[in-house]
Amino acid sequence: MNGNKTPISLIVDDPAPRVFVYYEHAGADKRTLDGRPLRDNVPNAFLDRFCDLVERRGIRGKYSVVPIPGGRGRVDGEIPGFPREEIAAWLETVNARLKPFFDFCPEMLTHAGYLDLATGKMMDEQENLWSFRQDAETLTEYRSLALEILKNAGIDATGFTSPWDFGEKNEDAYARAVGRAMERVWGRKESWYFCRSLGGRGARPWIAAEEDGRRVAAIPGTIGDMIWQAMDTTDTSEEYVDWIADLYITENGKYGEIPKRLAVDSWPILTVHWQSLFSNGAETGLRVLDRIAGRVERALGDRVEWRSFGDLMRWTMENR
Ligand SMILES: [Zn+2]
């Protein structure tokens, strides 16, 4: 990366066209913590408003697309319950409006039960638990299918995101599988994945695998999702939005997790979830993100610069 500014980046986990991925794997009663029923789908208009915010603030990072969201159907085919045109429109918007700012990635296949590749059926066991028993070969098969589905759907994915703690217990096999699948489907030698969240001094990406000329960067989240709580309350007041934004960065830029990360020579890489921004339909989380980005711009604009995960990957490979 050029210049002396520290990269700041946004991780957006769990998006998918129309299907509300969080609803699909939420507990049996499918309610918010304050007892309201969870919304069971996300309208395309929400994506439009997210894109408006990204374009206005110049936010960059990585954006997941779950290929078989909740096991309900494939994004490159039919998802029962949602018209094909709405799925296509969502994918088109993502490509047209988010690609200039974000690198795309699958978040495994279903973000629910694992898919039995032999039968094509979704099993009860969650994908992350299944992943721990796999080696580099089976993980390569699983990841390749994720990339192929997105490729068929017109989404150029450059890396991977892990649902829950997918791959954390066998990260060496996991990292090699990332490189193998990316070369198999896209012919690329370089790729990245997001799996771990790290705090502490100097937290930034590293090279996790090198094999047969392929290189794989592991990019951690360094700031957890504190916007999540916005889905569990009906409070949408300006004070509430300010209160959450303050956890990240105060108006004067001096306090909060973002300046804290900078103070310990770490890169601020913020993890948020589609459901946090959606806030069960209230979209309070979008307003929080807008406020955070505005403060970053005003208070830290001379010190940090929004970067995509492709940028972070290239920087890591050039400066190891
Ligand atoms: Zn997720």
C-alpha cells in the first residue's frame, strides 16, 4: 500500500440474497433477546441502503455471500420462497455497487448444517463442528464447491470466511485448502481467509500457508461486533446510536477500540454482521456504522485509510 496511513477495514459477515442467514440458524424460538420475533428475510432495499452508506463514506473491506444460505437453495439457482428475479437483482447490486470497495468471499456453504457432498443433502451437524474432522483434501472439495457456486452466480470471490470457528482447530489443513481451492477454481496463486479474532499489540495479517507456489494470507478481525446488540432492543434513539459508536471511537477520536488498536500498533479491522446492521428491520446498526465512519474520517483521516481485503493481502505478501 502506498503512503504512511494505517489500514482500517470492515468485515461484513453473513449476507446472502433475501435469505436471513441468522434467522436460519438462530435458536428454536427465533426471537430477539427482548422477546420479539426475528424477521425471516432481508429485503433488497436494505442492501441498497448499505451500498449508499459505503459509497458515501468510502468504507472498504470484505463482504461474504453465503452460497447455499441456511441450506435453502443455491444462489446460482433456485432459492424456494424467493423469486429468481429478486435473487438476481441482489447479486447484480452487489457486483455493481460493492465490488469497487469490497473483496467477496463465500462463508462456507450453508452457515448452518454441513452439506454432504456425496448426496447434496444438508446434515444436522453444524459446518464448523464438521470442519474439525476434515483434512486438506476434503476441505479443498468443500471450498471449491463454495467458490464454484459463487462463480456461477457471477461473484468473483478472492478469499474465504469461516462461519463460527470453522477450521480453527485444524488451521494448517484449512489454510492449505484455501490456496488449493482458489487455484483450482480461479487459477490464482494468492488468496486470503478470515478465521480468527485477535487483540493485543501488533495484531495484523500474516502468511498462513505456502505450498507449490501458492500463498495464503490469514486476515484477523481485531475489533469485535459491538453493533450486534442493536437487534435486541427497540431503542433507536440518537443517544443509543452515539453510545454504541462511542465504543468504537468517540467524537474527538481519542477513546474507543479504534484508537486503542492504533495505540498498540495494530490494524483496526472491524467485524460486523449483516444481522447487526439490519437490527431486525430497524437498521439502527447502519446508522451506527455511518456514525463510526464519519468520526474516523473527521478525527483520524490523516492517520488511517479504508482498505479492501485484497489490499491487506497484497501488503502482507509484499512486506513479510
Ligand atoms: Zn458468520
